[in-house]
Amino acid sequence: MIRQSAAMRDTRAPAVTRMELHDCVGDAFLVVDVGKADLLNAALRCDARPAVFAAINRLPERLFTSTDDVWACLVG
């Protein structure tokens, strides 16, 4: 039997970066402040990774003013 290290068994996707988040949802902020549904729709349009959708779903239900605002909620 071959034993795998913990690193080999870890199949999680890489974490979402600030740049990836901006690339996926930045266009949602072209018009007005946006909520989670708007961010999810923007992520759908850019064919975002599942990790981006998971990050958006962790956000509180409120309006966001920028990707910096979104990022602050994710890391803060």
C-alpha cells in the first residue's frame, strides 16, 4: 500500500486572489453599488472558478461599493 502525504491528498483549489476577484466581478461596479446576486452574475459571465463563487457566497447580504470593499469583507 502506498501512503500519501497530506499535501498529496489535498485536492482543494488554490485560494481566490484579489486580482482574480477583480477580474471576475469588477465589471459589476460600472453602474452602481452591487449585492451578492450582481457579483454572482458577474462571476457567471466570466466563467469563474468554483472558489470565486464560494468566496462570494461567504459575503454578508449588503451592497458593496467596489472590489476593494468586497475583498475587505473576505479577508477582514
